[in-house]
Amino acid sequence: MMPSFTSHISVPRPAYSQARENLVKAIPPKLLCLLACGGVDCRYEGPDCWKLNQQVIRGLFSSWVTDDIIAMARPSNHLINKYNIIDQFQRLNIRSVINMQLPGEHAHCGPPLDLQSGFTYSPQIFMDNDIYFYNFGMPDFGVSSLVGIIDGVKVLAFAANEGRVAVHCHAGLGRTGVLIACYLIYTLRISPSEAVHYVRIKRPRSIQTRAQISQVFDFARLLATQLVQYPDLSLRHGAPFTLQHYLNRQALLLHGQEARKLRHTPKVVYLLCVRLSCLALGLPSPPEVHVELDKRSALRTLGRTVKETLVSKQYLPLLNEGRKVSWARSLSVSSWDEPLGFFERKREVLLDKRSYSESDLSKMTVNEDVELSPYCRAALGNEKHWCVQDLIRADLTSASPVCGTLSSGDQTTKKESHISNIPLSNMRTSSSCGKMTKCGTIKSLPKYSSNLELCRNMRNPGPTSMARPVAKAMAEYGPPGDTILQRSALLQEELNSSDCGWALLVTESDPHVLCCLLWTWLEKLRDPVLSPEDVEKLSIVGSNRKPLSVLKKPQRHTIFCLLSCVSSVTSLCPHREDSVLQRLMSALTRRPQEDMTSLVALMRVLKASLRETYQSYSDLTRACSTSATL
């Protein structure tokens, strides 16, 4: 059996001595290449110096770092043609190439550079074969700006969702390793030490210089300041934030279509509104739910691979029973803030309840076949999705290296609920929820004087609707019960500690928990969404057709998202419209319930804006109905 080790994980050391690094800095890059690289016979310019197991791409010094990412030496036109590298890429489903070189570098190594691109190959060769090409130049043996690294990491994350990715610099070691290590920190929220050690295990001699190691740590420190979704003063970076501050953080983290769609809308507000709307209308889960569940599955698999690799090489300790703590807490982003100089971090890491042999580790697999509860099957239609209690139960056992663990004394039996002690009966609805109907497409958008009139002209969404309990939950002012608070706190903690938290959020089925999360987020902002000055501006807009236009874009888009949710929820319960809007006003202005009667002008503005959001409701029903038929 593998013994237990100290709880300290060693800080990575550079591959080069200080003297060698100083020499490399002192010599111009072109002269260094001419003197030290070997010219035409450079070992990184072909397969002659490498065994077959060092060439996952035949003809190139290359290695799998994850199941979806290959680190490799740079290809050339000659090697691409000789070894049919394009065909190899297509067989392996490599859809993207990321080049970390600067044009013109290492001109004396291997074949002559391509005159147009400045690299040893023409990127057009890949693009002509439907392989995307990206270039994020970084000096050899050096680093780029943190902004450049963040852009590269987000592109790598996007490319990995589209297919497999090949990353290269000259040798595929230093700069390539930096990008992949930062990607692992970005996706798994592991520590920089763990990321560097893992990349070096899979690709020996990666991340070579002190500057490169330092950049990985700097990236982790920067990322740690951006990840908190709910203010929590117990966290180092958990101070309350403003709406604009949150959106700035979000812009740094999101990429692709999600970043464009949520440019002015907080992701947490958007997903909560979508979830409440779908519950109220009895719609199947929209695409956002599928995306988050797929992401969670991929993170769990990658996280387990990283964890097992580090444990098997004795970089990550197996602790004694009495010293176990939560994996999620041990990987808290606050632990990334290490002083420059690479002081050793002192933290305890919980892995599993017992030690494993090498053979045991190789046999461990992620079990994704968790049985759904009847309520989850009803709420999500006939699709096989994770139910929220199953998600949390799985995340709080040793199966997940990313999302936390429980000690033996805390684990529940199959007949018990998860750690927040919510009875499973609270998470179920009647058997009538098993039926689903599709919402018809609305061909025209008539004008309505009230939500009640609008409601009478809508089609009945079917027996799966939970509009009444959702509307009631949204209208409630009083403090939630202990069970709801526990559940809400658990989800907030998961969102703050792991990217898997989004999957838990989009599968939560208790409207009281969802409303608690929504109002808590709005009310914990450092400044209210609507300041007294904003309320005054809205009160004097008069008959403006778009009264919210006087607000800033973040305010306008956030309120529109919230009103879209209110519109869809109250469309079936019009008698709840005023009370839900009053609760919304209270959260937006941070004013008590008794003051709502004095905000008549604001109520009038929100009601006028509510009519505009009906088109958004129509889009939501069409999108959800379409996803159900795919």
C-alpha cells in the first residue's frame, strides 16, 4: 500500500540553473539559436532523437497532457508532408492548433522558415483542412503579459470544447507548459504547484525557467481574485462587490458565446432566472443546463486524472484518517496567494478514505451513472440529467477531486438526504409532473394592458407547471427557514469554490432555494442595483416608451433579465404580479417592505417594462421547446 506523506506539496523548481538562465538572457535569441540549438540537426525538428512513445503525433516530439490536449514540438511543412500530420490530426480529432512562438524565431533550426508566416509552416495548411489556428506569441524562455495568458487560456478552453487541441512552441516544453498549467488552474482551480507538477509528469522538463514558474503562480493569484460569486468575508477575496465589478470579473473569466451573451448580465442572475422560468412554465431544461452538466462531467473526469497522477507520483499526499479535510476547501483559491519566492504552502488535502496501490489507482473511474430521483425526472422531462441531491451527494464523496469530500462520519445513507438534511420529500412534486407539453410558437405580439389580459391569451403550458409555488416563493419577504438557508449556503459555497457549482445551481428544483439565492445575491451587492438617484431618474421619465434606457447598460440588462423572469412566472399567476414586483423593487433598491408603497412611480415603470419582456418570454419558450425536440 502507498504510505501517507506530509501535507506539504513541494514547490516546483526551475529546470535551468540560475547561471544558465542569466546566460540565456544575456545572449541575443538569434545568436543563441545559432550556437546552441544544433542547426538543421536540432533534435526538436524531427523524430530521430525520440522514441515512438514520445511521438503521439508521428514525426513530432509530442505527448498527451490531458485527454484533449497534446503538447508538441513545432511542426514544419516538410514534416507535415512526410508524416501526413494533417491526416493524423483528423484521425485524432485535433481541431485546433495553438502556436506560442513569435514569427522569425529559431530561424537556424531545422528547415527554412515560411516566408509569409515567419514560422516553419504555413498556418493556411491547417485552416484549409478545417483545423483552427491561433497564435499567442511569447518570447523563448520567457513570459508574456498576464492579459495575454488569460486570452490564451480562454481560447484553449474554447478549443477544447470543440475537439482536441495541439499546443506548441519550439520544443513544446517551456511556453507550451505554461499555457497548459494555467489552463488547468483556470478549469480545475487547483494550485499552481499542482498544475506545474502535473504538466511535468505528463511532459518532462516542461515550464523551464524561474520566470515561467513565476507566471503560473501570478496567474493563479490573479484568478483567485476573480472567482467569488457570493460575498463571503471568510474568504480572502470575498468582500462585497458592485454590479459593475462583478461584470468586470465575469468578462475576465467567460469566453465564446457565453461571454458575448452575458456581457452586461451577471451569469448567476441569468441562470437563476432561467431556472425559475422553466420551473414555473413546466418547460424542459434549456441548453444552458446541458452545457453546465456536460462541463461538470468533463471537470470531474479531468480532476480525477490530475489527482490520481499526482498521488501516484507522490506529489500529492495521502493523509491519515484523523487529518482529513474537504478537498474543495484545501484547494481554496485563497491558498493561491503565496508570496513571491515560492514559499511552501501549508495545507491539508483530503483525497480518499484509504491509501491506494498503483494498480488500484489505475482502476479508479468516475461513476456518472447516478440514479435520478422521481422529482428530478419529472422536472427535467424524459432526459437523463443529474438531480441536484445526487449531484451534491456525488460531489461530497471521494469520487470528485474538484468538488469536495465527506468523512465517514458525515456521509449519509441512501435513505437519507444530503448534508443539509433536507428530506427528499421536499425535493419532489406530484406524479402529474411527469407529463410535458410543448409551447406553441406565437406568431404575433399583441398589446396588453395588464399581465392578466396577457395571461388569458396564452396557451396553457401543461400540468408540469409550478407557477404558483414559484410565484409564491418569489413574493415572500420573510427570512427563509433553516433548511432553505442551509441549502442556499451550501450552493453559495459550491459556486465560490468550484466551477461544478453551476451544475448544482441549474438542477436545483426548490423554488424557495432558488429565490433565496437570487435575492441574496442582489442584496449582498456593495451598492444596490438602483441607487436613490436612479429611482428618482426613473420616476420622472414620464411616458417614455423605454423608461429603463435612462440607466446604465449593466443595470438595464440585469433588470430586464429579472423582469423577463417575473413576466414568465406571473403570466400564470397574475394575482401575484404586484407582490413579486414589490419584492423585486426591495432587492433592487435595498429598501424595506414598508417603503415599497412610496415607490409608486418605480412600480409604474417596472410594470411598463414588464410588457416589453413578453417577447423575451416567447423566445424562452421557443428555445426550450426546440431543445426538447433535438
